[in-house]
Amino acid sequence: MPPNKRLKLAARVDLEAGGARRLGNESFFSAPQLKRDPLGGAESTFMTRAPRTLALLPASLLLASSLLGQKPEGRFWNWFQAHDSALFAVKTGNEPICGELSEELHRVHPALTFEFGPVESGRREFVLSADGIKDAFPAVLALGRAAPAMSRWTIIRFRPPRPDVTQVSLGGVHLDARSVEFLAEPDGERTGLTVSVPEYRATPNKTYEQAAYLLLDGMLGEYAVETGVGFIEIVAAEGRRPGQWRPLTQVREAVRAASPR
């Protein structure tokens, strides 16, 4: 049995993709830097932000919010609507408006991040994400509930499953969920996953692990990965232990998780 803990790695934007991570033939533009915290394990060496509370925010910002009598969620959506045109036109995660957007999200909770979907039929998805940090889940739920109706935007809480997008390219590593396989086994009330990656090798930035995590998030969605999955172990396909290995495209059949409410 692999260690009963969850390995959390940094999930950084692929710089080769101009600030967007590439998922199959679609581009989802994300915050310039995405990070993960460990759950039940040691802090990842790839973290550049330690998990903290709203005490990280300057006291002046908290005081201003208090004086205005406005909740952080309402203030954020007022800012979002005031910058609707610039946000709708975003093409990469490195644009200045994305930095401003990150700052506004961090005023709600310092762990929050975002993702833009492509423009389709005059509408665009805006994904609110806790960046895989369980403590920030309530902030995502609260911010999503406070979202006003906007004609051009679809607001999504947590990175959703995208099972039709089976390929990820990150830092020169290309993975396909049809060739990446998993072995599921009980881990308390959750499902532990050992993920087998073809041609896996250790790299300084753990690029194969990051790409595998992005694939797993894509197959299950952020909420299910955090609430339905126990330990996760990434291994090479060569020399793996025997078992009922299945392609990662079938992982939703093995993991049962509730939907966000």
C-alpha cells in the first residue's frame, strides 16, 4: 500500500504556451502561477506561497472593507463588472489585467486563483478555483453564490472535469489520458490512486508529476480530486506492480465524490 498521504505539487502555467496551459486542442487561460498545498504531508518544495489566512492582507485593505460595509465577495464582483470588457478580451494569463484579477481574488482569500475558458457563442467561462487547497473551498463556494447574473459570463466553481480533453502538454512533456493508467484501491472513505506514466523520469521541476495532476484534474475536476481521492502516487509504467490497471479516461468510474453545493 502506498503512503496514506496526498502528494501535492506545483501546477505552473506552461511558459511555452504563452501563459496558458494547453489541454488538447483547447486553451484555458489561467493565473500566471498555480500552486498546490500538501494535504496530510510535508509542504512541497515547489511552493512559493505558504498556506495562510486573511491575516496576510494589509490591515488597510481590511479596514477599508469594514468602513465601506461591503463584503469581500460583493467588492470583488463590483470590480469584475467594472472591468468586464478587459477581462472578456483576455488572451493569455500574463496580461496585466490578470495580475489585477489575482490581487482582487486574494482580497477574498489568498489561495484563490482563476481560469478563463475560450469565447464561444458570445459567452465565456470564468472558473473560480481554490488551487487544490481544501481550506479555500468555502471561499470559492461563497464567491460563486455571490456572483451576479452577467450576460456574457458563465461562472463555474472549481476547475470542472473536462473528460473529452485527454491531452496535456507542460514544459515539453506531453501526456495522453488514454495511455496513462491508474490502479485504484480503498483509502478510508476515499479512493487511493497509483498513476502509471509512460516514459516517466524524474526531473528537477517534477514536470511529469505536474502534467499527471493536470490530467487527473481534467478527468475528475478539482472538487472531486480533493474530496474523493485519498493518496496519489505517480510511478513509471515500466516495472510497475501487478494489478487491474485501467486508462485514466475511466477514473471517474472508480472515484465517487459529491458535487459542490
